Amino acid sequence: MRVCPLDARGRPAGPVVTEESVAAAVRARPGTTRWVWRSTPLVQPALPASTGPLPGGALGVRVERCYDVETAEALLLAYEGRAGEPRSVPAAWARLHGRPVPPDRQASPRETDPQPSLF
């Protein structure tokens, strides 16, 4: 996983560092107030499966706050009446810069599996 600190305006505020995993990146930065990543369904499964104690003795890594770029883009598109348009990071970047919008990549089975019920 590549990690780069951002300033309050979302601009790079340090060097890009490569970590062995999402869990390693989160553990190495316990004071991070918000994580920004492409897609929570791609990242989240690695966190509870990682080793290491959480408060109360549970295993895994806890992320207090995150910004899922693809979900945010999908919500903004739906608000504008454009639900179903590509929502990937490359698509968002293309729209921002007035470029042709590429199609979304094909979703992995992990992303299309329904979430289990909370209750």
C-alpha cells in the first residue's frame, strides 16, 4: 500500500511511502485522523483479519474515520441525477479535468457480495 500524508486542503504534505499492508500502514500512523482510499470494500477485509490486539483484546486494526473516494463519487453523481455513471478515481479525475471519462473497472467478487446483516 502506498501512503502519503495530506495537508488540510488535500495536497501532498510529505513523501509517498510503501507499506507492506493496509494494517501495517494504519498501525504505523496511530494519530491519523482520516484515511482516504479508493474503495472500502477492497481495503476493509484486510483490517479485521490482521494480527494485533485492539482495546478489549480483539484482533485487527481499527480505522476511526475514512473517506471512500468511489462511494463519495457515486453519491455525488446520484445527487446530480447521474447514478450509474463511472465512479472510479480515474473517472472522477477525468470529470474534474474535462477529459473523457473511462469506464469503471470490473468489480471483484468481494465488492459485489452483499454485506451481512448487522442484526
